[in-house]
Amino acid sequence: MFRLFGLLLVATLFSFGMTFPIVTFANERFIPIELWLGGNITTSRKLSFPEVDFEFGYKERHKIKGPINWENSKTRENIRVYVRSRFSKKLNKEISQLWTYTNNNQCLGRVFDNRGNRVIENGCKFPIGLWKEGESRSFSSNYYDEKKGHYKRTSMVTILNLGKDENSCIEFKWKSSQKNLLVDENVYEYCPKVGLIRVNGKKRF
């Protein structure tokens, strides 16, 4: 009964603002944006937009910078986003994506990707807030691609390892499917002060 009450309390308070209540269970952890940004992990549970200019990954080929203000061309809404970029040898150009809180602050997700100049609604690629080890959540996303037009995809995030405390690394699986067909699947590992360190067990990504 206590476990059910705790879950209901989290869900209720979650919908009324940007600050999470301090309610935890075994194998549960609050995942902050600083873990994605490669910043210092604090005890704050407020979802904020820290300033960052961060390079990471193999030979520091990846970069996150921001936040900046961006107007969504579909909704005309102005939102705060981070620019995540890298140079693609395959495409011979810089890949640039815009990320922000999505799905009622359960995730960080892309809202824009310059590959196809696509605008994305309810994307999810990094878990945010309270998650349990072994937990899976699915999210339905709308894609508006300059060439492909409008299509839907489903993303699923599964927490594989939360570590011992807030200073531990986390590992999770991300899957994307379209019309029940797998489009992409990766396992990501993030660590405090370092950000993304491995993709599918490899440091070169």
C-alpha cells in the first residue's frame, strides 16, 4: 500500500511543476540533466538549464552547447534547447540536433535534427527524473521530415543499471521502432562529469 501511495504521490506532484518530490524506493534514482551535460551532480531535483560548452566522446568529437532559445516551426512555440553536434565523415557535414525536456519532463529528447531538417515531437533519448532499475517506458513521437513528410515512431527506454548512488554511472537501452519494425537500438552509458562514455560497450562513437 505504501509503495502504491508513493507512486501516486510522485505522479500527482510531477504534473504541477518542475521540481520533483524527494520520494525514493529501492533501486530508484533521480537522474538529472547534469549527467547528460557532463556536469557536477548536485542534490537539487529542480529541472534547470545549466550553461554548458562541453566536448565529449572519442577525441572529443561531440559537443553540447547552450541553452539557447529556439522557435519550433510547427508550433511557433519558443523553447530553451541545447545544441548537440558532431562532424559526420559519412555525410561530410556537421550533424546538429536540438535537445530539451520532453514527455512531461520524463526525458531529454530531440526537437530538431538537421538530417532531413526534421522537427520531432515527444522524442525521448535520455531518461530524466525518477527511474527504477529494470523499468521500461515507451513514448510515441511525431516526426516531420522535409523529404519523408510526417511519420510516427515509438521509443522505449529501459534502465539496465543505476549504480549505487548519485555519483555512479548509469546504463540504459534505447530502442526506436516504426510500424512494429525495429529502426535503431543502442545501449548508452553515462557517468558524472564525463557524460556519454560508451555506446554499445564501445568508447569510439
